[in-house]
Amino acid sequence: MQAVNFFFVNALLFASLIAVVGVPVLYVTQPSTEDGQKESRRKIYSIAAVWLVLVFATGIVSALV
């Protein structure tokens, strides 16, 4: 179980790093067209969703360990 917990904690750390670096880069590089902005927002929302799932998974696994 500790190996699974280790995996989730490191995945959360990596996702946090991508969110901290990736979200500002996606905001800065947004195209001026509406379609380009929708694509950038979709990527940002995907990063946030993955991060949130990892937070919940890490909490659940930590409670079991």
C-alpha cells in the first residue's frame, strides 16, 4: 500500500508542477481568436481536473495506509 501511496503522492506533485508552470504559459500564449481561447481554457480545465482527482485519490489512499 505504501508503494501505491508513493505513486499517488508523486503524481500529485508532478501535476502540481505542471499546473504551476503550464497554466500561466497557456494564458500568455492564448491566441486572440475565440476558438483558440476555448482550446486553451479546455487544456487548463483538464489540468485542474487531473489535479483534483489526484488530490482525492491521494487522500483516500492515505486514509487506507
